[in-house]
Amino acid sequence: MLSLGQWISTNLFQITVHPIGGANMSRDGTAQLGVTSEFGELLTGEGGKCYEGIVILDGSVVPAALGVNPFATITALAERSIEAVARKKGIEIDYDTKNGTCF
């Protein structure tokens, strides 16, 4: 019988994971049914109040496995959250200025 390490080294395969959940988006906007608002803001547990300045922008807000690579979903949620929080704080995002070039 092979040990797990021997089996892995003889079968040479790759495993990847996409951590999902842990700070799930609330279904009702309160901490009763989730950890974050629909924009990733951390709920305090007092109704729909959120902690100021704490926004979760990774896969932990996704409540369950999606069945496909979650990269695009996580990216879309993060962009949506940033836009909403910026709008809420009166911050204008400059979409016209290009990023620097790579060397």
C-alpha cells in the first residue's frame, strides 16, 4: 500500500482550491443571515449597520461553491463593492487614466 505522499508523487497531479465562504453576504441586509452587506461591508450585528471602512473583497463573501472557477464572479463583486463604497463616501473613481507600463 502506498502512502499519500508516494501516491501523489507517482500520479503527478495538481490540486487547486478556491476558498469560498466564511464572510457570507447577507440575504436580508442584517447579521442574522450573513456577515457582510451586499457591498461587502462588515455588518456590526445591529440591524443593517456596518463597521466604517471595513470592506471584504474576496471569495469569502460568496456563500457557496459556484460550480465553475469563481475568478470572474469574485472580480465583479469586488469592483461593484468598490464603486458602491466610493459613491457612498463621495469619492470619484478615475476610469480614464491608464495604469503605468510594465518593464
